[in-house]
Amino acid sequence: MIEKPLTPEDVEFVTTLHGEERISFVVLMQPRGDQADVLLRAIDDVALGELGEAARENEEPEGRAALEPAVVALEYSLQELREAGAEAVGQVVEDRPLDALKTVVEDSRADEVIVLTAPHYVEEFFHRDWASRARHKVGVPVLKLFAHNE
């Protein structure tokens, strides 16, 4: 599960986690939407010392306006994974992402879930981040990794 396009560092990291073993990915792209509270993101930005980012949180597309950037980010990420030698398919998930994740895990018989995300300190503190919530839902190990910056 991702929330922004994979960087080259992210692609290298996730494709080499299991050494030379051939791996495949089903990528779920979570667009920015109403589920991500602007105030929580701003607090996270301040905690990271990124005051300029906190001030610009309201400029980011949300809801339906975030769908097209999410589709582009997903396609870019899938292309990068494939170019790195992995099999990769994916979809943008707007509604009920944890239910979609559970279905993907069951249908694909996944061995593990990787949640690649920026730090979300407030949500993590209360165990409301995607990885913490997924651990209670999917029935396979969930690895939380922090995405690299652009």
C-alpha cells in the first residue's frame, strides 16, 4: 500500500528485500482524501521540522481532485517496479482501503504486506496508521517502511 509515487530508492529497497528471490507486487494506491485529516498532516509536518509543508497542506488536492494524480502515481510506480524486474499490478483504492487490502491478500495468497508511507506521528502514536490497522485485518505479516523523499 502506497500513498505517493515510489522513488528509485523505494523501488530498489522493496525489490531487494528478499535477495534474489523472484517477487511480485500488487500495489494499492491510496489517494489523498477525506480520510487524511489536514490538521494531522500539518502536525506531522511540524514534528518533522517541515514548517513550509505544514503551511501548504491545504493546497494539496483532496477527495475527487486527488484521483487523477493517484492514477498517474500508481502507473509510474508500477512501471518502475517492472523495470526493476518485478511483476507488478495495482489499483487505486478510494473507499475502504483495508477491506481492499484484505481481499488482495486473500486472492493473491500474499506472503506479506508492505505499507510504504511517510511518517505519520500522530496516527502512529495512537496506532491508527495504515500498517497498525492492517496488522489486525489481513492475517499475514505487515512491514511498515518509510518512503524516501523525492
